[in-house]
Amino acid sequence: MKALHLIAFILIIVGSLNWLSIGLFDTDFVLYLGATVAKVVYIVVGLAAIFEVFTHKSICRNCGACGDCGTCSTDNKQA
């Protein structure tokens, strides 16, 4: 599951940087790969984002219920 999380995170970064290039320079770098490949990339990046939305809190040590973020009742309890 950790490897899938890492792959999804990298895909989200790639997608975000592509949107930044579209916003700043009106250049879509993914389209340089060809229309069919670009469509596949867009779908995979979108699926990665959906995966992260539903699994991030349970995977991330900073967002999960057992982390040391100080927001849940189990943090900082003395044994």
C-alpha cells in the first residue's frame, strides 16, 4: 500500500505541475506525448487523486488517528 501511495503522490505532483504550466504559460506538456497518451495520463492522474482522497488519512502519519499531530484523544497519553 505504501508503494501505491507513493506512485499516486508522484502522479498528483506531475498533474499539478502540468496545471501550473497551463496557468502560467498556456503550455500543456502532457499533450506533447500525443492525444491518446495524454488522455491516458489525465485518467491515471485523476484516479491517483481519487485514491489519495479516500486513503490519505489512513496512510499519512501526520493525518492519521495515531499520529503525533496533537488533535486526537490518543496523542500524548502516558502509558
